[in-house]
Amino acid sequence: MFAKKIKTVLSVLLVALAVLACNLPGGAPPTETPTVEDTATPTASETPTPIVEACTPKVTANTVANVRNGPGQVYAIIGSLPLGGTATVAGKNYDGTWWYIDFSGGEGGHAWIAASVTTADCIPSTLASIAAPPTPVVPTALPSNTVVAVAPSVTSTPLIFIFPLPLFPINSPTPTPIFLFPVFPFP
């Protein structure tokens, strides 16, 4: 009888294990294995290159700004840039206080504008330094008590001298002289 009881307990235990096995999470492994497809493999030629937009060096006038033919107030004013007006920068003077700009009214299509009256954008560190043209000679005013000697001017107008010439008429009853006044120009 003991052997019969052990068989019955073992049978019930096997059935209980089978029922419990069906209710366990996870169950059987899936029959289909998912695959990962790599369809977007970038190649060296497809790698996007960053686009660097080059900006143009320029200045914007903060006021109506004089444009001159040299970097300094001793140079002549040849035009102006209106408030908010812009110009392309082609260079600067050696100390960076004046910009050498594209300006159609300037010699060679360029002129100078003071950095103090402009705002600069996109100025590269390699911007060329431009030599200033020769400084113009400006006459200085003389003090009011200065006496200035002026050399006489040479004129091309001829000088005219008039002098009398006596003429004695021939066959005249009285020898009364007649005076003629010829005009002789001298160079």
C-alpha cells in the first residue's frame, strides 16, 4: 500500500508541476528571431560637410560720416556715408582707426572712413593694412600783424611813351615849329 501511495503522490506532483509550468511567465522561446537591417549606412561621400557661410567685411555708419581720400582729417572730404549706410571694407590703416572702403568716388574706387563713426562686422584678423597716401600740404594762416611782401607781377602789356617832335615847315613865311606827338610802344 505504501508503494501505491507514493505512486499517487508522485503522479499528482507531476500533474501539478505540469500545470504550474504552463502558467509560468515567459513560456516557450519565440520561433521567429527578429533581424536588424542596417539600411542607412553612411559612406564617406554621403557625410554632410558643414557649410560655412563666408561673410563680407563691412562697416555701417553710426551718423552721417565723411569719406576722405586718406586716413585723417587733414585729407579732403570726397563724399559721405549716410546714417545706416554700409560699405565693404578692403583694409585698414596701421593702427586700425580708419577703414579703407570700397567707394566709387575715391581714387581707384576706394576711400577712407573713420572707425570712430562706424560699426564693423565680419572683420577678419588677416585684414590688410593699407599705407596712407602722402599727407597734403595745408597752408597755415599768418598772424594778423604779419607784413607780406608781394613781388610785382610782370605784365605783357607794352609800355607807351609819348614825346613831342618839332617839325619846321618848309616854304613857310615864318619858321614856327609844329609839334607832333608820335606814339612809340616799347616792349
